[in-house]
Amino acid sequence: MKVILKEHIEGVGHLGDVLEVSDGFARNFLLPRKKALEASSRNVKEFEHATRVMAEKAKKEKVELEAHAKKISAVSLTITMKAGKDGKLFGSVTSKDIEEGLAGKGVTVDRKKIHLAQPIKALGTVAVPIKLHRDVTATVSVEVVKKQEEETAAHEAVGTDESDETHEKPEKKARAEKKEKKERKAKGE
């Protein structure tokens, strides 16, 4: 029996192939599971038309994805993480972190399309590929920065004219108040 394959089947053929297969294989496996059509002249014409329509649709989709890829590639992310003295991160930057960072910049990307070979575990800049389509890949530049450096820069930007009390930790304040009470007690006796 002649059939047209509707999908790739390992060891049999590829999508769109017209093959001669045994009647039992066609009746019991291919046709009931809708993996193939009987190769009548009408079915051949319908299948050719459907493949042309799918090809045009795929072409339009690819053009849209290429425009989206350019938009994604223009974005650069900066992620702040706690790190040790040697530049190793406490934790790691994963595809979830990158997805959230892109969402914060107004770019939506499915996490599964972000291809990190392994999570980022060191400071620095990494180019991360995002595969939108089998032929379309965007690249995002992800810079991982030490968190303490950012806080120090923020303190310098604020200035030193503000009182230290606004920046003190609650624990430090409590200790200072305790010390004052002890000094007052010692003076009063």
C-alpha cells in the first residue's frame, strides 16, 4: 500500500515521503495513529497544498522571530549577586534569573529557550544564547556584579554629610544605647 508520511518515523521515512509499505503496517499502525495518509491522488494534492501553506506560515514566523531576536540582542542585563573575595558567587545565576531580568526590561522569553550550558557561578560578563527557532538565535550579554561594590557606590553617591545614625544597623544602635545607660548609671552613683 502506498502512503504519505505526516511525520518523521525512525527507520521508515521523513515527513512528506510517499512510500510503499505492507498493508498490515499501514492498516494497524500508520493510519490509526494518523502518522500517514493513503496515497490517493486527492490526498497527495491536499498534502502538497498543506505543506505550501505551512512553509509560508513558517517563513512569516521566522521573520517575526528575527525581529524579536534583534530586540533581545540589544538588551544587556546586569545581575548583582553576593560573592566571595576570589569572585566566586554565593549561589549561581540560572536561566530563571535571566528570564526575570529580561522581563524587567520588557522582553518576554520562555525560560526553556535560554541555553546555559551550566549556571553562572563567577563574576564577569557572559554571552547567553537564546534559541527562538531552529534557525534563529539571539545572544544576551549578562554581567554579574558583586553586590557589596554596588552598596559602596551608593554610599559614596549619597555623600558623607548625612549623620551616621541613618545608616547604622539596629544592633549597633542598641549597643550604643546600652553603653549610654551604663555611663549614666556610673555617673549617678
